[in-house]
Amino acid sequence: MSALLSDLVQKRRDDAIAYAEYLEQIADLVRSVKTGHGGSYPEQINTPGKKALYDNLDKDEDLTLKVDRAVRDNAELNFRGNKMKERKLSRAVQEGLPPPYSPDTIIDIIRAHDEY
């Protein structure tokens, strides 16, 4: 019985250490996101919104800048939550996207960044 109890205590300690390491990894991830997604970016990818687009467009700088320009040229004031304005923006974004990318994903990224 004592050996079983010792094994349970040791397993609990091991789990606690693993959980502490997991929490530290989560904290590192949050810190990197807050500082701009971490990693290095081309010179023109210089805002959090562009960085998010760049990360989600397979690190294609030209496509990122093209989509960013389409959004800046077509996003109307208070487009978030307005279906008509979002649909118009989605069509403008879709024109510049090659087939494997979804304009819905891009619009979700745009909605999440205040710079747009």
C-alpha cells in the first residue's frame, strides 16, 4: 500500500511539473503574439494586421500587400457587423486572392485588427 501511495504521489508531482511547463509555453506564446507574432518579417510587413495576413497567406509578401491594399481601398467606415459592407469588402478581397485562399478567412483577420 505504501509503494502504491508513493507511486501516486510521484505521478502527481510529475504531472504538476508537466503542467507548469505547459503553462510556461502558453505564456511564451501569448508574449510573442502581443509583441507582433514573433519571428522576422519583411520591411513592408510592419503592422500587426499585415503580419497576421502575411502569416495566413503562406508568407507571400506580394499577396499580403495586395490584400492589404484591397482592404484599405474598400473597407467602409463601420463595416464590422454590417453584412452589406462586409460582402462588398469580401468581393474586393476575393478578386486579389488565388484559388486556395478563402476571403472569409481574410475577413475574419481584418475584423480582428483595429487598423482596418
